[in-house]
Amino acid sequence: MVDRSRGVPPPRPERIEVIDDETARIYASKSGAERLALASAMVASARRMLESHLRVEHPDWSEAALRREVARRIAGGAL
């Protein structure tokens, strides 16, 4: 089933990762700014990995096409 408002399928329970209690405690101890910095670093890392993957899969794509596809995928297909 696809959520028509977002255009993406709902998450599958077997693919949802649950953090352990210790990891949750560590994140809870961080300030809002620290958590935001961590989230930003994770998105930047995902963007770099995705861009590297797409470069290998589509060596003929222009930089603009590559940036558009990375943005589309990071946005969950919302673009």
C-alpha cells in the first residue's frame, strides 16, 4: 500500500531499525544543537554515499542530473 499523500510505500516492520537502550541514553544526553549536528552529519554522509553509488551506476550522467537524483532520493521521492 502506498501513502498517496507522500507517494511512498509505508515502512516495512522488518526493515525498521531499533536503537538499543544505551544508544538512546547517549542521544538523550546530547543537547539539541549536538543532535542537530549529528543528524546533519548523517545526511551529509548518506548524500556522499548515494552520490558515489550513482556515479558508478550512471557514469554518463551530468553533474546536474546527478545532483537532482541525489536530492530526489534524499527527499524520499517527494521531488
